[in-house]
Amino acid sequence: MRFTQIFLGGGHMLSARNANEREPVKNRIRYYRRQMGLTQTDLAKRLGTTAATVSRLETDGIKISVDWLAPLAKIFQVQLTDLIDEPSPERIEMLGDLSANGAVTAPKRTSEAGFLLRVPATVPVAVQVKQDIGRYNAGALLIADRLSGDDFKQAFDQDCLVGLRGGKIFLRRLIQSPKNGARFGLVPLEPGVETKYVAQLAWCAPIVMSVMYF
């Protein structure tokens, strides 16, 4: 997944991509699936097909015809054109402030709960960096793309916001665990903290953009 760094001057927002650029149909399928909180297996059951077929639909491995679009639109409760046309900028969920130890604390005011910005993510979430951590400087806004369980493997070897059971959120580099009984390794970006190995994640979101004001 490509990481984008954007520097903004004078408080102006900058689009992460050209406003006239259209996303291919495959990304719209993934987008709506994630918006509904469905895994590829969940969607496959509703379509009467396999998770492998859904993966191929999302990665352009199958020619997408009305035979596929019609049931998909019904499941997602959208129009056929919604699966083809570019969506409007989405509200990005603001998860809170990122401290130097990689922990995220919830925003203090409800007005900070979200904002609008066009970004290279289908389910965008964000945190504000309060202290330097790893390659991220204090003041930066980190935007991540929240993945479903079937897609976690796409995030290996990337900096991610990870949600653990109990509601805690951390910024960690996600690796495939070499230990039996643990699928994921969470490598801290700050020195002096041990890598944690876990069997499950509530969710994960690779960092796709860093926005810095000057």
C-alpha cells in the first residue's frame, strides 16, 4: 500500500488525488463491503459464491457485469451507478491523540470526532500526533485505511493503527508472528518497548497518509 505525505500551508486542505479521477469498480465493491462491516466470506455467502471469487471481483480478476453488479447493489442497498461512480469525500473518523508510547486516547470534544477530506482510503480513520514517534512528527495528522479481518494480511510490514480487545488502540508495525498460537506481532515504533504477540486483532488500519501543517 502506498504511503502519501502531504504538507499544507496556510491552513488549506489539499486533495490526495485529482477530483476528476475515478476509482475502478473493484474498489467500490471493497469500499461498500467494508462500510457494512462484511468480510469477503460474509459477502460470498450472500452472493452464493466463494470468498476467492469475491477477492477476484475486488482485484479485477473477473470481468464485472450487471450479473454481478445487480446483486451487489441489492446487498449494499445502493444504486448500480454507486458501484461505478466516484463517491463524494467521506467523513474521516477521528480516533484521538497519539502519544509518544504509541497509545491513542479518545478525542476530548465531540467536534473532533470527524472531518471531510478526500484520501486514498475506503474506510478512513485518523489520529493526531502529539509527540514525535518513529518517522512521524508532532502535529502531523495520520490517516489510515481500516481493514476487515480477511484483509489483515495486506497490512503486514506496515505501520498500522491496531485495535485490541478492550478498546485500546496503538500505532505499531504489524508483522506476521513467528510464534505458535499468535498470528500477529506488534512492533513498537519507539525504543525500549517489547514487541507484543497476539492471536487476534479487533481491527487494523495501515497508515496511508501523513498531513502536516506549516
